[in-house]
Amino acid sequence: MKQLYVRVLLLSVLSSFVVHQYTAAQCNCSGGVPATPIEHRFELAPTDAPTSQLIFPQFDASIGTLTCIVFRDTIHGTTTTTVRNKAGFPVEYTFLLTVSNTFKGPGGSFTHIQPVSTTYGPDVLDTYGEPGDIITYGPDPLFEDLIGVINLNTSLSPYIGTGNVIIEYSINGGVISLDGGLNYEFDVETIYSGSFSLTYYWCPASPLNNNIRNFAAYNKDGLVHLSWFGADEI
């Protein structure tokens, strides 16, 4: 019989606002002009929650038009695994520990970091109830500067506004026996740190044609009327 206890260090503390010079090649404005990036960061702080909310400001559409979004993270972490033999006789075990990260935001879930795994053993665990029936592995640096980057190819509208956008981060996994049977129980403790970022790429709003001719404004019935002729108008 297997038992799973996952304690994870996650997050929540500081959200800062920075503008970077990095330009995503696929995020261009009209005429091939690179879009302007605005990056919001969320620094990871210790916690044992298996799920946590990453909160970022929405894109303020008053400054321009949002063209695409890029999500990035860098994760560090260590995992300690304790396994106990539940059989009534000594058993030689080989174990596989696997941990995965999942993000869920507007538009659905995405996993851009492949699951990380490590193998322990073979080790002989004594009869259940004897002093040698338990073994502890770690702490091991399961995640060491693990970096993920993904373009959020989804509807941009939930990311636009003056409030916040929430991306839910969860961590899952467990231990299976590659050799030795199923009569064991385990405890996994994972401690994380790291940072997340959400980068908005935007272009200046262009309500009028770039090739305007004969632009005029005049007053009629208390209103200002605009008229123009646009070459190659779309």
C-alpha cells in the first residue's frame, strides 16, 4: 500500500514592474517594428502548499494594443524522500521519484517543463517493524535552475484590464517501485524557491491609416467632424 504526503514550497510575495529590452520575434507591430515588452515578476517565497496562486497585473490597454504574452519561470528546489517497507520480510527495492509542475490560467492548463525524476536503490529494507525497515534519500537538488518559457497562445482578452490575472501553480508526483513490489509507504517533502514572470508585448494604437492625405476637421452642429483620404486603405 502506498501513501503520499507532498509538502511543497511555493510562493507569494513580491510583484514588481520592469521594462526589458528583450523582443519576441513573433511579436511585431505593423511594418515589422518590434513590439514593446513590459515584464511583471513574482518572486517565490517558502511555503508548503501544493498549489498556489501567481498574481500579475493585467495589461492596461490605454497605452496601446496587446499583441502577445510570454510566461517564464526559474525554479530551484530540493526533495527529501522517506520510504518504509511494509512487508513481513526483508525486501530489496529500487524506487523512482517523479515530480511535475502544472500551470492553469485564463485559457486552460499548460505544462511547459518536463517532469523531473530520479532513481534510488537498490537498497534492502528490513522486515516491517524492525529498525532497518525505513530509509531516507536526500535532500536532493531535484530542481536546479529549472527554466521554462512558453508563449501563451490563447485569448488575450482575460489579460487586459485594470485588475489582476491569476495563474495557478501546482506540483504533483510520487514514488513508484521499479523493483521490490508494492508493500511500502513513502513520504515526500519538496522545498522550492524561484521566480515567475509574465511579459506583455504591445504596439501603439493606430486608429488611422499610415498614408493619410487631405486630412480635415470642421465644426458642424456643435460637433467636430474629421475627414481624410487614405492611400492603399485597409
